[in-house]
Amino acid sequence: MRLAVEAAQSKKAAGITVLDLKELGAFTQYFVICTGFSTPQVQAILSEIEEQLHKTMKRSPEHREGRGSAEWALLDYGAFIVHVFGEQARRFYDLERLWRSAPKLVLPDEPEEARGSSSFGDIPAADNAVAP
């Protein structure tokens, strides 16, 4: 999952938030939620996540939704689901509010390496979250 977050950051995704759903008996362990500001940016974020996970881990999403939309799209990797929203759709669906009892990690919009740190703290590595 960390690789998905890094890929989203590399395409300037905003408001990256990780919700830990493990203790809630949800259908997945984590949601990765982020915002893109245009159709091309939303598509670039999705493409970069898919490319990096496939190149590094030989993993493809189990399911995709909304690929051609600037409003909302998702990539389902089983143990985690990436939601990429346009600004208006993110406010409308407000997954953080719907899953408000889940522990939440909000990441800065600026990538870690730009701040001189490589620590992701509580974000699980992708290999732990997407075992084949």
C-alpha cells in the first residue's frame, strides 16, 4: 500500500488519507483516498499506481471502477482499495465521515523525499497489504 501512496504523491494527488478498516470487519483492510483536480490528473494518478504496483510487485487490481471519470474512480487490490476523487465528489461522498470510527492517517500533499524524510510511519508496506 505504501507504493500506491508514493505513486499518488508522484502525480500530485492531494489530501491523501489512509483509513485503517481492519478492526471494523470491513470488506478490505484499508482505504487510500486522494483527490485529483482534473480528468487527466485523476487518470494519471490511477495509471501511476497501477504501473508501479505491477512493475514492482507484479500485482494488478482485482477490480476497477470509474476509470474514465474525473469524479471518482477506484482500484481494488483486495487488502486495500484506492479511491481517487475529483474535489466535488470527494466532498459529496465524504468517506472519511462515513468511516469516521476508523483510525485515519492524513499525509501531507508534499512527497516525503521533498521534506528530507523517507519514513512513512504507520503506512503498511505494499507487500504486507497485497499478498498474492
